[in-house]
Amino acid sequence: MGFGNTFVDVLRRLVGISKDPPVAVIDPNAVAAAGESAPEPVADPDDDDDLGADDDSLPPMNARDEWEDMQAFVARCEAEAIELCGIDIDDPTSFWEHYSRIETNPDEPSASAEDPDAAREARAKAAGFADLHHWEWVSQYCQIKWSELVEDTDPPEIRAKPSFSAAAERARVRP
């Protein structure tokens, strides 16, 4: 499991959000199709096993390595000046308001159950994002910005900052 999926799963557990639908899944093929560049996976030339290897067969990343990868993702988003479409990165409430409108829309008819990504994409576009992929990148960027590496635990772990979790809870209880 890659760092993105691991981080999203940890964040979901912290804020009590179900695993369906995924918050942020960065698919390099979708990035390429959207015309954006994605970093190429680096294969060890001395190791034939990593070509097409399942992520579960790789040794797990430790929190520090994962944190470094996450910070590299943030740096890339900031270098590319990713459009946040009205999300104030200094206010976690603005992220959760967008999240609620795009990911958890109780007013939507159940007809979208056949293609939930099409419904999510329509909601993302209505919120000002270019497409679903753009929303997923912004979502992951915000979640990483509102996380922290806690090194005084054994082993060290990555957690959502308390203010981010509190904003999620407030957004969840709003009518």
C-alpha cells in the first residue's frame, strides 16, 4: 500500500469517516491522461522483483520515510501552484465544507450508485475543480498540510492535527 493510501486510511480512522468513497487516490495513469506529469516510479536496477511487484510485497515504510514523501508531494503542489478553488489552507473548516459537498452529499439521488465517480466528478466541477482528479490532489494536499509527524511515540506516527480533526467533527454534525 502506498503512502497516499496509508495516510488516507489513517486520516479516515482519526476523523471517523468511512472508507467508501476514497478521499484521495492518485492514479499516475489518470495524471498522464489529464496532461499533467507524474513522477516516474524508480525501479532498482539490481532487483528484478520490483518490476510489477505488488505493493504488499514491499517492506512497509516507516513514518519518517512516509512523512518525507508526503512533504515532497506538498512541495510539488506548491511549486505547481495547485488551484485550491476557494479552500483556505489556513482554515481546515473550508476544506471540510468542500469535502462534505463533494464526497458526502446526502441530497443526491441514489441513481448515482451505478457510477459514483461520475457523481463525485460532477460535484467537484460544481465546486470549481477542473475534474475529479484535481479535487483528489487538492484533498490530499490539504490533508497532508494538516497532519504532523509525532516522534514522541514508539514507533513514530503521522496524525491529523487536532484542529483539523475538530473541524471534521464540526462539519459532520452540521445539518
